Amino acid sequence: MLVIYPLTILWNFQIIILVFYNKNLQSPMYFFIIQVSIFDILLTTDIVPNMFYIILNDGGTISLQSCIAQFLMFANAEATECLLLAVMSYDRYLAICNPFNYSTIMSPVFCHKLVVLTWLLSLVMTFSEAITTSNLTFCRNNIVDHFFCDFTPLLGLACSDATIVHIQTFLFCIVVLICPFITIVVSYIYIVYTIVRIPSITGRKKAFSTCSAHLTVVCLFYGALISVYVAPTEGHSFNINKVLALLYTVMTPLLNPVIYSLRNQGFKLAFRKWRHQFNQHF
């Protein structure tokens, strides 16, 4: 954890700084990548320090209010990132399938509106779910068998009727998980169809290279989330769910900047330019 957390913060801040100070990276795609990096920083800051404390002390104590607050921050970051990945897939769809109208549609004002909409939608839904959860009566075993206050282990401690919370969660998953995932799949069906019709091999490679990093992140992120929250959990041991939770709470924020840096030519050129300027000064 001492290695993972600083690297996650450093690499995501590096992405933000490279985009912010490099004029060649001032496009909607990189603007959305900045938003993902911001929420990766918030997510890992919400989870990892407390998890490190639990590991060192072989357990830890947290109040119910703090536990729900941690769940709120975690759920908000995850929900926003789900929606952002869907927005990014739409951005790639327009760039490849409708390039002549891309600049007109994906204007800076429209991009900012999309980001604000994802923030507000995820915040309203997670805040309402956190309020409903806090109104439950918790009178069972007070041990959360997890490394953070996730929804399932927290709800397992409630002794009052949690039907409303389950309904909220189901609707929440449809809005921030299933619908964005369908949007991504449909977008990439059109993208693949368009790329296959490009006559030159070079053109096909160039078009696919603009999507490969995003597609890799989507597979990693959504694969773990769907396995935990959507797929049937019968036959799953709780330890398997913990490992999957580690994947999207710790490893994904760490790997996202690496994936975007290694598979994106714009980031490679910006990093080389930044390194060259750094070497000249020092």
C-alpha cells in the first residue's frame, strides 16, 4: 500500500498536468481523461489510507456515520467514472464515425455540460442511497467483514427492512452501470464497423489506436463491477468479492494512467517533451 498509493496519486497528477500544460492535448478526449484521473485520486484516497491502517492494526474501528460517508464517497466516484467512460465512448464514436461534425458537436461548452451532468447525476443518486441506508436500524454484529464500507457488508449488519434500499440499488445499477455499459457496447459496434470499412491498413490502425486505451480501461473496470454488483453471487465466496473490489478500488486507479500513457501517442509525445525540458533545466 505504501507503494501503490503514492504511485496512483503521482501518475494521475502527471496525467492532469500533462494535459493542462500541453496545447496539443487540448481536445475533448483528454479533457474527459482528466476527469477520470480526478475521480481516481478521490477514490483511492477514500479507500487506501484506511485500508492501510486496517492492515497494520489487524482491524480497525469506524463509526456508522463515517462508514456511510466512506460509502458515499466511494459510490459517487465509481458512479461518476462509469458515466464518464460512457461519455468517452460517445466521444470516440463521433470522432471516428462522424468526424466532419465532431468539432461542432463536441464543443467545449457541451463537454463541460456533460461532465457537470455526470457529477450531479451520480451525486444525487449516491446521496439519496446513503440517506436511506443511514435510516436503517443496525443492531446485529458490528463487524464489517471487508477492507472498506462497501454496500453489501454494510447492509448485512442492518436488522430492519432494507427493501427500499435494495430497490434503490437496483435502479442505481441500471442508471450508472447497465445503461452506460450498453452505450459503450453500441458505440463500439459502430466504431468497429466503421474501422473495418477504412480501406488502408494504416488508417485502421490509427483509428483503433485512439480507442484501445479506453477499451482496455472499460474491460478492466466494468468487468469487476459487473462481477460484484450485477452477476449472480451464488457460489461466490466473500473473499472473491474482496479481490474483485480491490481490482476496481485500488488497481484500476493505479493502472488507468499507465494504460492511457502507454497506448496513447499524444501522451507519449507530451511526456517526452516534458522530460526533455526537465533535463534541460536540471
